[in-house]
Amino acid sequence: MKKNNKQKKTKGKILVGKVVSDKMDKTVVVEVIRIKEHPKYKKRYKVRKKYKAHDEKNQYKVGDKVVIQETRPISKHKKWKVIGLAES
């Protein structure tokens, strides 16, 4: 019988953003900035979106650049968890 040495696939999206709030218990608010292009005029512009992410140990502070991953719903608004610090 063969053993399967497959790597575990990451489920969900992975985003990089900056922590803008850490006032909640075990939760941080991460702002992700993306650059979109207008379909007709081709001008590029920034789009900002804030995600609430689960931080089990309350270790990430405002200003940290973090990586978040989509996961199962943890609460009404939390559907992301912090994986770790992003490389600068």
C-alpha cells in the first residue's frame, strides 16, 4: 500500500494587509488595498476594504503588515484568520 505524500491545499483566499484596529478581543481589523483598472478609461485606482480577522493570542498590533486567510465563519462578521506577519 502506497503512502500519499501530498501537501495540504490551502482552502480559501489569502490576502496581505495592514492592521488598523486591535481593540476587540481576539480580533483585528485588517485593511487590504488593491489596485483596480477602470474598464473603459484604463485608469488605475486604489480600492480599500476592511476585514475582521481572528487573532487567537492578541499578538498583532496596529501598523503590523499581516497575511490573512479565508476560513469558515467564526462569528457574524469574522470569516478570516491571521496566518502571520508578511515579509516587508
